[in-house]
Amino acid sequence: MPSTTKIFDTHIAAKLCGFDSVGYADLVSLFFQVKLSKEHQKADWSKRPLPTSLVHYTAKDVLYLEKLKDILSKLLKSLGRSEWMEQSCERIRRKIEKSLSNPPYKDPERIEGFQRLDPLGQSILLEIQRWRQELALSKGIPPFKILKTEDLIQISSISSQGESVLKIPAVKQLEKNTRYSLLQAIEKGKQNGPHKEPLVSKPFYFMDKESSKRFEELKNKRNKIASSLGLDPGLIASKALLSEMAMDPKTIRQRLIENDKLCPWQAELLGL
């Protein structure tokens, strides 16, 4: 699997520079006085090969990217925030690599409707989600172009009850070979048996009086720092992160950084 060595996120860079409008089109308009076309934004980008018009649109869309990177890099350097940018982009790079090495079909919580199924249906869903992902990759198209997630839920539910899925409209529309491979994936899901792994729920943070006090202190400190630096407070730390900090003030810095929830520069600003 190819790895990303380095990235430069213009959205993050613009935020670190203190701009309010940080979209690519907004930045191109600001620095180059050019209005980018939105003509093909809703086109079918899954077509292969891409139509010539879309290829030309893509080329024009990134025409200013390198120059924009240079401008933002100089601004960051003048503000003394180049290191902040490097840390932020490196954190994003690691998260991208982690998501690539752990595809969505391996994470039940990321499959909408998973919890509504019985254990056997969950097992089938995991298998056909894997089947859809691998088929989409082989064809170079988005997974929903094969079957929508709601179709997968319906297929899993019906299959777990021992009923045929061939009457489902979405299944009937599949090519013969694709339909056959789907049926094989369903059978494999049944052979795997009922899904037994417990779902990992998102942590719920109950703050006592002391934690609530620390939260307010952290929030006020964050807001004051953000105002003095001309930054969006959420860029320094979200309210969810402030809650975690308030609940665990002793070990939170190391844990948040290790889990790629926070960069060292953010922790230093907050005095963690």
C-alpha cells in the first residue's frame, strides 16, 4: 500500500494564519482575484476514463495550488507558526495512513444500521461490506455505486432470517457475476456465525464539580489565547477535548498526543 510522505493542507494553513474564509475557492479569489468554476462539482466522477471536460476542469482547479502553498507558507513563517503547521499536517498524515490500514468495513461502528441487526445479520453485514469495498476498489468506483448502505442492511436482515435476497430491487439490478459473488459473501457471513465482538461505545464524560470548574477555566484560557492570536478557538481545542482535559488533568497531554487528538503546539498553548 502506498504511503503519504508529506502533506500541506491549505485549509489548516489558512486557519493558522487567522483567515475567516478558508476554502480553496475563497483563498484563490483572495490572493489571485480569480473565481473558480463550480460547473462540474456535481458531475459523476466515478466514470472511467474521465471525460475530457472533467480532466480539464481538474487541471484548472489545482492550477493555483502550488502558488497558494508558497504564499501561505511565507505567512506562517512570518507569524512564527510554521512548526504548528508541520505538526498539524503530520497528525493528519498519520490519521490518513491509519484509516487506509484499517478500512471502514473492519469497524462495525462506522456502518450505519449495524446495531439494528441481530448477531447473525451483523456477521453477514460485515462480510458483504467487505465484499462491496473490495469490489469497488477493483472497479475504481465509490462503494455506493455498487450497493447503498441501506441496501446492505436490508440484505443482511433478510438473509439472517433465511429468506432470499433475489427479490430485492437493488440485488436484481446487479450484473450476474456480481450477484453471484454477493451471494457467496452472504454465505460466508452465515458460516462465520453470529457476530460476538462487543461494540465499543464512545466514552461518556460525567464531570463533577471540580471537573466542571477546570473545564470553564480551560475554556476561558483557550478563548483568551485564541483572541490574542487571532485564531478560531476550536482550532486550539474543541469543547469535547476540553472536557477530556478537565476530567483527566494529570495524564491527558500524553494520551491525547499519542492518540493523535492533539498536537504538541496546542498542548503548549494551553499549558498542559
